[in-house]
Amino acid sequence: MASFAKIGLNSKVIEVQSVVNEVLHDSNGVEQESIGIDFLTKLTGWAIWKQTSYNTRGGVHNNNGTPLRKNHAGIGYTYDEDRDAFIPPKPFNSWLLNENTCNWEAPISMPTEELENNQYYFWNESIINWEIKTKE
């Protein structure tokens, strides 16, 4: 299955649809994004779609294939035309966009020290740092 993101106002992803791969094949059997867009436009009446890959995260295809648009699109993501990438919503104001992965990263790396089984790290935006929290 191929995935396509429906792009709305402000380049926001408002829906993700799956299309059977065979629908995308041209007369030579080669997959074409434009055929998928035409199919979805006729089906839905909406003309702004971009193909996205379920197997792409941070610019890497997890099956050693060719990554597509940095990240699999999700509702609320932004399609950045200049980067030709899907960017997830920014989780915190202090986080910075990694230009290579098009994912947001904390300005301070999460500590790598081992924690007790009932503890985990969480980002505290009020102090712009990681804190340890205990599971209840």
C-alpha cells in the first residue's frame, strides 16, 4: 500500500489515505506519484496530495529502501515544500529542528544514565531540561 497525505491550509496534513500500489503503476508498470494524486483527486475532489512512506523516519527508510520526504506524514504534520519533507508538530517552544531528519530535538540531549525500573526521563519546558519522574 502507498500512503498519501492530504494537504490543507498552511501546508498542514489533514488526512492520510492508503492506495493500493497497483493503482499507481503507469503503462510500463512503474509507480508514479502523479497517478496516485490523480486517483485521489477524482475520488475525493481534493487536489493537494503528497505521497509519504510509512517506512521513512528521520530521513531513513527502515527497510533499506529509498526514504521519502524525511518522515511518514501524520495528521497535524506540516509539509515543507522547500525541504520536500513532512515535519511533525513542534512539541516544545525550546526544541530545535534537525535539518537532516526534519524532527524536533531538545536543546539539551537526554541523559543516557541507567534509571531504576520505575523511573523515566521527561522534558520540563519550564526549566528547559530533562527531569527524572517516577512511575506511579
